[in-house]
Amino acid sequence: MKGAAGRRKRVRIAHEQGGRCFYCRAPFKAPADEATFDHYVPYTLWPTNERFNLVVACGPCNERKAATLPLGLLLVLRPWLTRGALGVAA
């Protein structure tokens, strides 16, 4: 999602999000240049570039989230998650 098509998509998604980072809500002055795509459900877990899984985030928030599940999604999935499913040591 690079080049002109990627910039247009970032601007469109940023506009839908109110021109702010999805996580920290910091405003973008130039979304085409400042915003980065983030897969809400990490690409490593669900490899899709579908629109409903994309948000725009500032660079620091995108790096901080990395390939982790967002807290809100973890809370929704909590009844079905076990240590074994998450690969967490007992």
C-alpha cells in the first residue's frame, strides 16, 4: 500500500477517523505523510489488508502496538483465550 494509491487510502481512512491517530488521538497535519497503516488484528494473526482491519496511527503508536492484539479486542476475546492459546508460560 505504497505510492499514490496508499496515500489516498491513508487520507480517506484518516478522514473517517476524524484526522487523528486511532490509538493516542493526536491530530495529523498531513495524513498522507504522517499517518501509517496499522492492522487492528495483527497481520501475523490474520493476513488480510481488508479495509475493516486497517486503521491509521502515528509512527510511535504503530511501533508500540507492533504485532499485539489491542486491549479492547483482548477483553472481548477473554472468555475464549487460555494460556495455551496465547503461548504464555504457565
